[in-house]
Amino acid sequence: MRRTRTKPAQAPSGTDAVQGMGVRTRTQGELVFRRFVRHKGAVAGMIGLGAIVLLAVTSIGAGPIPGWWPKDFSSTGTIVDSGKPTLSLLPGFLGGSGMQMGEHPFGQDNVGRDYFALTMRGTQVSLVIAFIVGIVSTFVGTLIGAVAGYFRGKSEAALMRLTDLVITIPTLLFAGLVAVMAGDRGIVVLGLVLGLVTWTPTARLIRGEVLSIREKEFVIAARSFGTSARRIIVKHILPNTVGIIIVSVTLAIATAIILESALSFLGLGVQPPDTSLGRIIHDYQNALTVRPWLFYWPGFFIIGIVLSVNFIGDGLRDAFDPRQNRVRD
Amino acid sequence: MSTNTEPANGSRVHAGKTLADSLPPSDEEILRVEDLTVEFPTDDGIVHAVRGVDYSVREREVLGIVGESGSGKSVSSMAIMGLLPGNARVHGSIRYRGTDLLRMREKEHRSLRGDKIAMIFQDPMTSLNPVQTIGDQLAEAVLSHHLVSRKQALARAKEMLDLVGIPRPEARLKSYPHEFSGGMRQRVMIAMAIINDPDLIIADEPTTALDVTVQAQILEKLLEVKDEVNAAILMITHDLGVIAGMAHRVLVMYAGRPVEIGNVDVVFNQPRMPYMAGLLGSLPHLDATEHERLRPIVGTPPSLINVPPGCPFSPRCPLADDSACVTTEPELAPVDADEHYAACHHWSRLAQVDDPTAYFRAESERSR
């Protein structure tokens, strides 16, 4: 077990030292952190997501805070060199034009807007929506799944039929309808709406897991000590579903980015002049043959965000499982 | 590994508590179970898991309940806790200090559970939450019933861990169940059961999942804490040795009914129900000769879906005849000794011989 991995001489402290054991017990927090940082994919995802967030926030700034990139995402300009990207990563001695950002690193669109600023704004919006959806849909799904799974009987039937009902409604249509009804209230409202239609898979997953955990002896033992149902769900059952919850969050975030793109494609999502990664792709869908960079920059960021989030989720799931003693090498 | 060793520091080694050393039971009845029946509807028919159980437990008394798997001993104790699955049909009455638990509202019942009536489960490996610290779980048992701060609850938890013999209790509060050995986890379960000073501890095969040396320590500890909190113990087991060592009285169950009840010494020395005689006869003896074979009770218990009329033990009983035994089920009735009851038409025939287990010896020799 991991405890024996620490060299005896390393950290003799406290009562252990008195007993001559010389092995320091790690706290649970340290263990979770250790397992997380040993998960290479998770660390890579963390760096990737961190870099994307940092770039998106500092470049064009957020709200009143100005960024270091001088151009605005909505103002047009003269098209230089048919809007080709000026970003160059190939150094001069290898035949490139040297490492430089240039005037328009990601190029320009057909009306001369700076595509770097536009992509950064799209990334900001998509990230905000995705995280709101991740939190809302996981919260609602977990609540409904846990209550249905724990109490069984009539409340389970009612909640699960509600879930089925929400599943039968085409998500896109429903979200679109609610978005129209809500009007253009900005990206936070859009995130909430999407969250309220994407909780169904989480609810089903959580219910299934709760059904199995509620029969475990430690739950019966907790009941035998007179613990209330609310406390059993919150303290005993949900911590045992942390793996599923984290996976749900990551899946919900990935789904949200795609759903938001689809809604924007239909003109129901983010409204111009604001933009999002999905909206950018939609706006320039006909430009693939003439201005391919209008396509691959937002695509690159979508893939980057979704991959990073999934890797982080994988690492967190492994790190939070106290039964897992194996540390990834 | 250091954390998995049982406590070995000198101060905790004691001579071992036996039943004789502990406080004697008082006359006050704390639990009275009357005509308890439990049925489970299934696709194959109704399973009559418990078919009329009567017994009482006095203050500080240890009542052992023995029986084989499916004899209804666990189901009847889960009925006391109110933890049977929702489809169970429970009838009769279970009075705790005069109040009927079966007619209580769930909220009132819950306030008794863990406070006045506590339970220790069979498998300590699965009855602790793997993702919560021991300290949190112990504190939770306190916080569910008392309006105290978390800090006070943890102090109480530490005190209890110390009482059940966990070394360095302060540090172990922050440990997770997987960092404990089986014996230590069962100690934690005992600590959790007694943390609110219960009147009654239901121990459902508390040592079945443990190895024999640890078993003895746990049973001693149980007797020790029983006096500490003045609790009675309902000891459910299928180990006759455990009953002999630590119960005042014993209740023998067969096919969902009590078939014999009485003081441990009396029941073990003068069994008046052939089933109990057969159980005692099947125990291996230390003085047995090399080629002596074990003497099992031939046959299996009846199905609890279609319980045949007559004595449920009659198909396996060497004393059974073709009249009363197959037509009427015997009631639990007083036999020769004081406070000794048995459910057998022919108990007097067992009383006539010195060694009632002899009937089964003849039986198994015939079947050889």
C-alpha cells in the first residue's frame, strides 16, 4: 500500500516517531492531489484548459478590464493579403518568416474583422455557457436521480417519468423554444436554459448508482443509527457517486458546447453582435474552400476545450476514489 | 503494516471479561416481542419468514438467538429496528418499554434507532462508509440524536474509540475505513453502537466475518461495553459456542418459530426440543476418537412458502411419530426446568434419557 512507499527516514514526526514507526500519514487532501498530479492526461488537460482560459481572458480582456490585444472583435477593417493569418511559428532559418504574431495572427474574415479577437470572444462565451450548463445540469440531474433512487416508490415513478418526458422532447427544439421565449437575455440565461434540458442522462446514471448504493450495508447501518434520509443521501450516498458526477460534468460540458453551436447555427443561441465558437463556425460555414482558417481556428479551440475537460474529469475521478491505492506512473 | 495490527500495548491487555464478571440483569423488561409475524410476498407465493415469535429481554441481559440460515432470526431483529424492506408485512407487537414500535410513526422510530436501540452488523468490511472518515461517521451517530456541536461529537467519538481499544484514537478519527483491519472496524462499529448509551444492542452475527482470535476479543469487548452503558444485548448467531460463552438465556429458532427458550445452562445440558439436541449432538468433541464421524442432523428445513402442517422439524426428527407430529404444530410450552419452554410433543421422552443427543447418534449411524 502507498503508506509503505514513503521511506522510513523521510518524515519521522508526531506520535508515529514516538512509536518508532517513522512513517508519516498523508492526509486525504494530499493523497487526492498526489494521485491527480500523477495522472499525466489530467495534468496535460489542466495545462491545456488553463492556457486557453488565460489566453481568452487576457487577450481581449473581460468586461471593463482591458486586454493586451489592441483590436476589437466587432470592428471591421481593411482586408490585408486576402485575410490570411499572419501568425508564424516557423523560425527564419528553417525557411519561415520568423516567430511573430503579425497584424492579424488568425487572419481576417470577409468584412475585415480581426479573427483572433473574434475567436477569443467566442471562446470566452462558449466557456461561460459550457460551465453554467455543466453545473446546472449536474445539479438538477443529481438531485432528481438521488431522490428517485433513494426513496423509490411513487416519487421514483414520478421523477423518472418526468425524466422520460424530458428525453422525448427534442432537446434542440425545446431549448430553442425556451431561448426564444426568454428572448435575448444574454449568455447566462442561455446557459441556464440549456442546463435545464440536458440533466436527463445524469439523473438516470445517478439513480442507477443510488439504487445499488442504498442497498449497501453501510447505508442500512447509517439508517440503524437513526440518520435522516437527507443526511444519508448527502453524506453517505452522493460521496460514493463522485466518480459518476464528475464524468457527468465533463460530458455535460462537451454536450453544451455542441448544443450551443447547434442552437447558434439555427440562429437561436448567442445573438449577434456577440458571438461564440459555434456561432463563428456557423457564420463562416461557406468559407471552407476560400478561407479555411475561418474554420479551423474555432474548431481547434472547441476540440482543445472538450479534450482538456474530459482529461481533467478522468484524473479527478481517479484521484477522489479513496479505495484506489494504485498511483499512476 | 502498522495500522493493521490489533492493539498490543501492555495497558490494554486484560484478563478477559466473562459473563460471570458482568453486572447481573435486572427484572425490568425493556423489550417484549409478542406474536411477531413477518411475511414477504414473492412471485412464488408468500414467504412466512417469521411465524409467531414471543420473547422478552430484561435490562442488562444477554439473550442469544440461535438458528440456521433462514430460520428468521435476522428478519425478526430487523423488524425491531424497522429496517425491513417496504414489501414486508409485519404483524404482532414489539414493545420497547411499553411503547409498540410497530405502531410508531417512522419519525419517532427513527429517533429511537441508534439512540435507545443500536445495532452491530455482521460484516464490518461493508457496514462503514468507505468515503467518510471514522470520526465523521461516529460524530454523525451523535449528531443525529443530540443537539451538540461537531467538536463535542468528535470528542465523544474519541472517547468511544478509546473505550473499545483503538490505539491513538485522536489520530484515528481522521482515518478512513480501509485503513483499519476487520477486527478494528468491528470495534468501530461497537463504538458507534454504544456512542449514545443505548438500552439495547442488537448484534447480528457480530463475529461471523472475523477470525477466531479476533472473535474472542470482540466478544469480550462487547461484554465490557455492555456494563459501561448498562445495555442489554440481543445476540444473533449460529455459533453455539458464542452463546454458551456470553448469553444468559438462549432462544432457539427453527423455520420461523421459536422452538426452545431458557437459561443457557439448562438448554445446553437438558435440551427438550430434538432440534436443539441434534445441534448439540452435531458439535465435534475434543475427546473424539480418530475415526469418529461428525453427526449432522439429516435433511433440510422446510420451505417457508408452503409450511407443512404439524411440527416443521418432524421430517428430520428421530422422535417423530405419525400422529401428533404430522398433524399439529406444537406450541411453546413449559417443560421440566424453571423458565424453560420447548415446542415438542415428546419432550418428556428426551427428559427420560441422560444424554438426549444419543437419539441423533443412532440416527446418523443408521444412515451410514
